[in-house]
Amino acid sequence: DTAVSQTPKYLVTQMGNDKSIKCEQNLGHDTMYWYKQDSKKFLKIMFSYNNKELIINETVPNRFSPKSPDKAHLNLHINSLELGDSAVYFCASSLRGRQSNEKLFFGSGTQLSVL
Amino acid sequence: DAKTTQPNSMESNEEEPVHLPCNHSTISGTDYIHWYRQLPSQGPEYVIHGLTSNVNNRMASLAIAEDRKSSTLILHRATLRDAAVYYCILRYNTDKLIFGTGTRLQVFP
């Protein structure tokens, strides 16, 4: 069983469309994250949720809206997609989130291509 | 968050030990040192972490300098599967890991 699973793995879409990426973790963790990895391979945190509550929003455009229906799921909805949104998006989870000795578990990524 | 400095790239031959350095001269007393790696086309993967003492696990060893201003990730016998980008990250009671540019490790047969 995959601990952190994301769907879809690949997403190709036109500019201006709205799309969603889903993430689920079966580890019983309280905290989930979205990271973005751009073309230069730089990984940057976007959002963090703890028990369905938003903890971190790293000045991401409001076209990006995370939704956490329960603590095992953190979905990412993107409105009005732009070329610059093309990247690989990684979901991650950790047990509590605020312990500095905790591990993060990452999904395998969703490669988004905006044409 | 304290910053880390790593070489952009390193090379190794298969079955040889690899020592990946990380400098973190501005580390504070409560920062944990974490190492993650990212294999091609995969998400980052936890490798090891430590605070003051050296640490060993099934994947690697972490050697931490006495003044904690640097650390070294040691892969005892590199395999082709160890080719990845290795990230050294400092973390203190935050909700996030901040990734730097990492070290790209190439392993040759």
C-alpha cells in the first residue's frame, strides 16, 4: 500500500482551465503539505494543513485553493491555470507537523503541464 | 530558518563509500539536521536526522561536527540506486521543511 498517494500522475491542460490534484495518506498523520518543484528543480512549500486546518500559506496566488475534507486527504484545486503553473506538485504528510525531529513522507508527484 | 550549503554535485563509484558534506554555520542549538534524497522522477525520501550525536540507520550514517556547524551524510557502499539529489535541511519546531538546492550524486558502475 502506498503511504501517500497522489492522482493524477500526469496532467496536461490548456491555459485558463481549472484542475484538481488529489492526495490521500493512509499513515494516520495529522499534518499534510503541498510542495511545488519548478523547472529548476527547486522544491518550495505551498500549503500545510493540520487536522483539516490551514497552518501555512506561503503567499501562493489565490487561484490555488487547498481543500481538506478530512485529515487523510488534502486536495489542491487550481483555477485559471497559467503557463507558469507548469511544475511537479508533491503532497506530503507528517505525524504531528510541529515536531522538529519528525519525518515527512512524500507522494510520487503530479506533473502538471499547462499549454 | 537557518541555511545550509552543499556542493552542487559529487561523483562516486559503485560499492565505494560516499561522504556528502553540509555546512550550517548559523545553526541554532535546537535545530535538527535532516537529510532527504530525491531519486529521479520520485518524491523526496527521508534518509536520516540528528541533533548532536552521530546517527546510524539502515540507509546511512550521519556524522555531526562537535560545534554542529557542519555535518556529513555517509553512504557506506554506494549503489547505482543511490544516485539522487541529497538535501541537507535544518528544522526547529516548524511546520515545514525548507529545501535548498542539494547535492546531485552520480554513481558509476
